[in-house]
Amino acid sequence: MATFAPKGQKTAVVTGASSGIGKAAALALSRAGYRVIGTSRKAAPGEFSDGIRMIACDVTSDASVTAAVSLAHAEFGRIDLLVDNAGYAVSGAAEESSIEQVHALFDTNFLGVVRVTNEVLPIMRKQGAGRILNIGSVVGLIPGPFGAYYTASKHAIEGYSESLDHEVRPFGIRVSVIEPWATKTSIEANSPQGDRPVAAYRETFARYQAAFNAAMAAGDTADDVAATILAAAQSGKPLLRYPSGKAARQTAFARRFLPRALFDRILRKQFNIA
């Protein structure tokens, strides 16, 4: 039975909301007055997590996405905000991942965003309004050594989102990218390494991993990123890109204004691969 949101109350759907940035975003939106549905692959019927209604959705499945968005729309009566967050990383040298592993990552990180967005857009067009926030990364703007395919998927999100934003503005819909830098979540711990190990990269990767772990330890929290998501959701003049946190803003600035050779030297020194 439909239980529409009260008139005037905004609604939000957040994918990958069982943990990390997705969960923090769902909670921040709920506290701000949104009625929120979160999705995860393993949500049980009728499940709630910290007060957030959870529904099952596998973003790699057309049928699962269609069913989840239809259920959310039936319960809300409208969808004002979509936060496309579901995703994961693969670490290791680019040569160490099989085509099958790369395909699986893109099926979630990029095509998953496309699937969910394509289901939500007709609803937002009919409403004449809506906002879509795609969770990208600063590595959507810069090189990501030993994370080439995660980096490539986030570059794809950048190009897709910017292009889509121009297409849907006439319908009152805006699209933005949230760009965190190092964030203290479980994404790295839960992400696989390349499935075709190559011994030649072992020493360099070990140095990189130590530097990366240090950056993560000093990074922002999921709540910090959630605050950026909330600000983007509520902005009266939405921007295309929202770097999240001081380090993200500094990195985006450096990428834009520093000479390429200088930026590359800084990056290689930072991650101890010079």
C-alpha cells in the first residue's frame, strides 16, 4: 500500500546505503527532513536501518533496479533526489586485472549509475523537477596509480554527469558530482586486488600501499562527505562538481592550475612511487 510523503516533504533514494558514505548520506538527509529510502543488495523485505527504509537493489541487474525504483516511487509518490553511491574499488596494477574483473567493476560503478538514473529520470521529468548526485571521486580528475580501473570508472562518471546535466536542465532536473578524496570507510578493506598478480609490481605497490594507507588514516569521515551531499542537495544554484573536504579542493585546484609535469612529480612523491 502506498504511503506517500506528506505534501512539501522532499524524498530521496540513496543507493549503496548499508554502510559508508551511502549510509551517512541517508542519515544526514533524514535528519534534514527528507523521507529516505536506501538500497543494498541484501536488504530484507521491510528492513529498517537506523530509521532508514531499506529495499533490495542490485545495480548490475536491470530487473532489480526497475523493481526497486518502482517500489520507492510507489511508496513516496515522487522522487526528488537520487544519490547514486553504490560502488567498489579494485587495487593493484592495471595489468593485474582480467577483462572479466574490469567488466564487473564497470558494471557496478558506471553502468549501475546509468541503470538507476534511467529509471528515475522519467519520474523526475513528469514532476518537472529533480536532482541527481553521482558519487564520483577526486580520482575522477587525476591519475590513480594502482587503481586504474576504479579511476577510469570515476572519470566516466564525470563525463556522463556533465553531459547528462545539459540534457535534463530543460525538465527542471540538475546533475552534480560529489568528489571525495581519502575517506575513512570500508571500501578499501572490502575491495579485491587484481586477479592476475604480476610479481614485477610487488615492490612498488607495497610502497604505494603504505603511503595510501597513511593518507586514508588522515582522511575525512563518511559524515564529512555526507555533509557535502546535503549541501549539494539543498543548493539553490547547484554546481556541477562538489569536491568534498580541504584535501579534495586542494587537489582539484592543483590539477587545474599546476603544469602537468609538476603535478605528476608531486603525485609520484606523495605515493612514494617516484
